[in-house]
Amino acid sequence: VRGQRTSTAGTMDSALGVKEMSAQSGGGGDGGALPGLLCAAQTVGPPAALACVGALFLREKLSPALEAASGKPATAAARAAFVATFACATDLLTLVLYEVTGTLPPHARAVAWRLHVSLLLVLLAGALPAAHAFLALRLEGV
């Protein structure tokens, strides 16, 4: 009797462990669409909010200083590049917090890390130097 009880408890534990692992990995399908929407909101929301903060910071603090120093306002492309870089770089802190707290499922965190690091590399290694070179050449009259 005791051996049967242990095996039943072991089976229940393993079934619970599988269900817990399935819920943690975002699998399972018994949660409906709400967890997927919540995961998407947690992935998209912080970068959008940080982009708004970056745009506000640019408009209130940086643009007046830039205009006073150069006599010209910042171009729309320069403003967009700043906002995109600011949002992407500061969202890395949000991703670190998600890693520490385990808020997002592991698969969603991995996708978010790949997306943000790739976007940041494209901005820092490609788009920003190209924009700087274009502006420098334009100022020289080439």
C-alpha cells in the first residue's frame, strides 16, 4: 500500500512539474489569449514608453541647447535617430529587470533580447555612422 501511495504521489508531482514547466515556458494552451497579449504588451510597452520619454527629453532639454549652440534646429532624421537609440538602449535595463524577476516567459525574453541587441547594433554600427557621414559631406558641399 505504501509503495502504491508513493508512486501515485510521484506521478502527481511529475504531472504538476510538467504543468508548471509548461506554464513557465509559455506553452500549454490552457491559458487562452490573455497571457499572449500580456506578454506582447510587456514586450512592446516599455520601448514605446521610453521612446516617448526620449522624445520629450529631446524636445524640452536637448533641442533648445542644440539650437542655441548651432543656430539651427535638429532635423527630423536626427530627432528620430536619437529617439530610437535612446529607447533601444534604455530598454536593455527593462530586459535585465525581466531576467531578474522572471516576468516574461523565457522564450519571449530570448526573442526580446535578440531583437533589441540586433536593433541596437544596426543603429550604432550602421545607421548612425551613415547619417553622420551624410551630414558631414552635406556640410562640406559634396
